[in-house]
Amino acid sequence: MNRRMSRRSATGRISRLTDPAYMPNPPDVFAKIRGHERVELMRAARDAGLLPYFHEVESPAMPVVQMDGAPRIMLGSNNYLGLTGDERVMAGARDALTRYGTGLTGSRLLNGTTPLHLELERELAEWMGTEDAIVFSTGQQANVGTLSTLLGTGDTVVVDSGDHASLLDGALLSRAKLRAFRHNRMDKLESTLVKAAADGGGVLVVVDGIFSMEGDIAPLREIVALCEAFGARLMVDEAHSVGVLGARGAGTAELLGVEAQTDLRMGTFSKSLASCGGFVAGDADVIEFLKIQSRAFLFTASGVPAAVGAALAALRVIRSDDGRALMARVLENARHLNRGLHALGFDVVEPSPVTGVAGVQESIITPIVPVRVGEDWKAAMLWRALWDAGVFTNVAVHPAVPPGGALLRTSVMATHDAAVIDRALEAFATVKREFEAEHGPLPGPSK
């Protein structure tokens, strides 16, 4: 009897679920993509031949690349030291591939840790001057996995408004209170730390060493002093500064002599280290906690052996005499491009005055040389004119930059030579002259 009643009850529920009168009518979760502003903008740009994204690179990441069937001067790569084409780095990738195969098919926790991972972590810690380091499969996971693990409800994370998106993503995932201050404004950081202290929890300040869009340097000495005054911890994202700044190439914290006062330092392999992946370096107890608690580390496959082998080989090049020569060359090339664009009347970031560890005052231009344009459509049209002239640049629009702050993000490698940079500057000069004759003046130098 009970069994028959149960069957009837189930049958009744099924019939109600299939009866249109009882059917729920939720909105389509995909409806929001139809007619979305960004989708429509991309279609319009594509139809007008102004879409600067998703173009095919058909050759290695060299100073001149083959893109969409034509050679173009590459001013849009983060391959700062040019090591993706270095035979030693390629040999490191090949050797790892031969020894361990194409993939490890498991997380680091289980079956994805090899001697290569351990060697890389040990040498990264030595390079950074820290007790330990942890290697993630991507740089994005390094930031997201670290912040979402170390922070929690009740804590406060203080970010620069120019911080990389992965830092903001990690902060949001952590559910800590998020407080932002205006880019590189120390008075705003101080007032933000006053508010953070009143929140009642732990405070972590997170900044880029070199900011990925602006190309300028964080004033870490002042930031460290404020963190110490307010009892806050400090994490520096050195993704664009490792292999570029400092006598060892260990980044902005090394350059400015605040390594001992910087609690955590993050870096990626996809830039100067010529591979793919990321790392965080710091005190051994913090790194150990990340290894057993970070979901972005525990629940993803280990970095493929070829990527780990390439990163390890690139790190060893950077720490050699050859690495020091490459770092000097990339900064020379950055100055050449930046000052050349400035002389042509473009609005580019000015040199950052810094005082090094030895107390020597110098001005540094990082390998990221943004050309400020302002309006999105002007940036797209300027990009297209340069593309047609054989120069590839990156276009950054909101939300990568503030609204109305569109720019062409150019960058150089150590392997660019002066003749290639001069050819690019000639293209910029011609394009500027023709563009302004038709569309009016572009923003001029800010100083």
C-alpha cells in the first residue's frame, strides 16, 4: 500500500513538472550576452577593420614577428629579455619534455611534483632572498590563490587603483574588506590605512612593482614606511619588474632596498622568464600554508614540464653575467623608444626618479612605454594606422585603464636593436602626421 502510494505521489510530481501550467519560467542565463555593449563594440570594431585583438602570431616572439601574413615590429610583447628564443632556455624546455613527457596529469599535492619544481622553487627563493617560494601553474593563479587564502572575512586588503586585475580578483574572492587608493598617491594610501586600521582586522597592502599599463614604479620606500607605521603587511607583485630592475634582477623591492621589509613578492614566468607560470616568495611558514591550503594550487594540474624547465633555465641565464647585460640593454631600449616618442610629441610616461640602494639618484624608464591617447576610437584608429605601417602595439581601453584613458601600450625587448626601434619611430612619426591632419591633434607630452 505504501509502495503504491509512493509511486502515485512520484507520478503526480512528474506530471506536474511536465504540465505547462506548473512549469517554472526563469530568465535565460545567456540572454545578457545578446546585445551586450562590449559584444556590440567588438563586432563594430571588427566590421570597421579596427579590432586590435586576437590577431594570429605565426612566428616566435622576436623583435620582428610574422602576424596575419606580414612582418611587423613587435612592440607589444612582455618578452623583456628576449629569452623565448634563447637556445639555453629552449634546451631547458626540451630536456624537461624528454625526461617527464608532455604533462604530469595531476596536482602538485598528488602526482605533479618533480625535481624540476623543487629546484625552481629553491632557486627562486635564493634569487628573491627569501626563505621559500611556491610555484603556481599561472601567474593569475599565484595572485588569486595567495590573496584568497591568506585573507578572510574581517581582514582588510588595501590596493592601488592601478593594480593588476588578478590582484583585485584575489581580493574579492577572499571576502576581505577591499579599500583602494589613487594610483601612487601616498597621501591617499595614508588616509586609506587610517580607515583600514579602524576596520579592526588584519591589513595587507598589495601593489605592483612596475604597473602593467602605466609602466611606472611603485614608491616602495614610502609604502614600506606607511605599512610599518600602521602595522600592515605588504605584498608586491613583481611580474613586470623581475628580470628588469635591481642588480640581481629581483625587482623593485631589490632596486629600492626594501626586500627585508616586503613580506611577500610575486612574479610570473610569462615575461622575463620566457615561459608560463607564477611564483610567490616569502617566509617559510607562509609558503608552507599556501602549499596545503591554497585552492588555486591544490586543485589545478601542475605546470607542464617544458614550462618549468624553460623557466628554470631562464632564471639561471638572468642570474649570470649574460643576464645583467640583457637587463641593461632592455632599459637602454626603453629609454630610446620613450624619449623618441616624446620628441615626436606623443604623451608618454616620464622617467621615474629613484634613489638606489647605494644612494645614487637615477631616472628609470621601464620596458612598458604607454602612449596616452584618450578616446577609445582614436586609440583603435591609431593602432590600425601603425599596424598598416608594420608596427604592432597593444590597445588598452576601460576597464584596463580608467574611462577616457585609452592608450597604446608599447614595450621593448633586450633583443630589439637601435635600427628596429628607429624604424618603429619613423612609422609613429608618419602615422601621427597623417592622423592629426585628418582627425585633429593627439595628446601631447604632459610635461
